[in-house]
Amino acid sequence: MKTDDSELQEGVLVCSNEMCKSEFPVIDGIPVILANLRSYLGQNLLPFLCREDLSETMASLLGDCAGPGSGYDLMRQHISTYGFAHYGDFDQEGASNRLCAGAITSLFEKSMAHLQPKITGSFLDVGCSVGRTTFELAGQSDGLVLGVDLNFAMLKMARSVMNEGKATYFLRREGLVYERRSFPVSFEGGKRADFWLCDASALPFRSECFSGAASFNVLDCLWSPYDHLREMIRILQTGAKAAVSTPFDWSANVTPVEGWLGGHSQRAPHQGLGKFYISALLKSKPCAQELQQIEILCEEDVPWCLRLHDRSIMQYLTHLMILKKHSDTPDPQRDIMKQVEDEGEG
């Protein structure tokens, strides 16, 4: 076991259930809690073994040798894109094209306008990436904000920002050309944030343990979006709200077509469009009990862009939904109002 300033940096968590006793590693201060731990580590070992002390010259040489499309190249591209989208607005001397610098903040601010008043209790940020939204949420709350993601390299960057007060990453210029960027960042309440590696479709938390949750642009990046929605609602306390956004940018390489929440079956009443599909799903009686406890308070489309390199960006229109969990106890008045609304829409 290794500790640093009273924080556990390396160790093993052991399930207290005598019939289980499963072991989960804590690496670089990040708990890795997955049911399929062996399979995950076998397929994603590279970011766990990557060194952080390489010079810019050596990192460049390794990138050239590994070549385009390699695991090392893809990891650097992801960190570059999301590092800039989360912290680029702090780096005034970075990329000349600043259109996407800190782009995630506009989506966060739109969400907070609907989640206010001030968040109380613990909050879960699912698909937190490199951590900006987790820190921002901590500044708006009075409790622990836990960011979870399945990408260890991104979580390492998030914890580095938390521990060192600066963002350091390689910014992609073009091709295999990267430039190391390092600059100070600070967030009010940032010490109330923490980061774990977990599966968004199988969250390792008891039911109704969070007073709020967010899922920014992760729904279309999962094996089972349906299970992710169900898990989000399960861990929320009654009356709690969640911000869920997605550009519905489906890929069969990530999500089987059968798992898409929209993007196909345009002959159906929802015309195959994601926002109508989800609305129909939540009103469907056969859906999971957790989904029957949720209602959509409001929806809007929010522009969002990602920088790929100096000369390329991706522009999205992400769909933001504010959800609220109500009690599963039958409420005749609520059911009558919902029926009236449905008939009005028809």
C-alpha cells in the first residue's frame, strides 16, 4: 500500500462479503471497480503502464515509432481533444484556433441553470472524462462530487489537475506532431471531488445514494445506453434531478445497433430520432421499473464542438435533458396529468 499526504495512491480494495472477497486495485489514487476487471485490464493495460516523466522529445519519438492508429496514438489523440475541450480556456498561449477551448463549460452552464438552486449532498458525474465538469459541480455543491469514467488515462489527468493545480497534456498540432502544454488551473471546492474508474452501465453504488447526477455526452458511447439510463435513475434519491446530454452520434463499433436509442427504425412512431425515442421509452409501461420513476422536466439543443488538431474540429448539436426522479408509489393526480399531456401531444 502507498499513501501520499494521507491519500491512498496504491492499494487493493477487498469486498467485505465473505462469499465474494473480490479484489479491486487502486492505482495512482484511482479505484478501479469493475465486475469484469480481468477482461478490462487485459484489453486496456497501456494507460496503466504509461510513464508520466518522459520528455517531449522522447514522447514524440515513441509516437513516431508506434505510428498512426496505434494504441499510444489513439490515447494521445483522446487526451488532446478532451484536455482542450475541458481546460483549453485556461491556456491563453495554446492553440491559435480557440473555438473549442473549454467547450464543455457551455453545456455545464446550461445544465446548472436547470439544476439550481444550489446542489446539496453527494453528486455523481458519469463519463467525467478529464474532470472539468466534476470540478465545476464541486464548486456548485456542498458535498462530495464523484467523477467516474472507463478511460484510465483521462482519469489520471483529472487527478493530476486536482493534486497539482495545473493541467498538463500533449496538444495535437497535426498528424503525429504534439506540443506539451502545462498551465495552472483552480476550482472552488475542487478538493471535494474524487475520481473512480467504473462502468456507467453497472455502477457499483447502492440504490438512492446520490442527490444529483450528470451524464454529459456519454449515452452514445456505451455498450448499453438503456442500462446506463436505468443505473442513473437507480442511484438517484427520490426527488433528485439529473442532467443527461447526448449528440446521438451512434457508432456500431461501440454500441450494437439494437442498443441505439434512436438512429434507426424510422418507420416507428418516433421516426427513429433519439429525443423522441427516449421520450417514448420513458412513457412505455413495459420499461424497467427505474425508468418508470423518471420524467423529463425540460429539453434543449446545445452547440458543442471538439478540436481534433490545428486545422480540424467536430461540431455537434447535443441534446440536453433534465430528468427528475419521482416516487414509484402510485400517484393518481400525477398519472391523470400525464395522461392529459399525452393526449394534448396527440
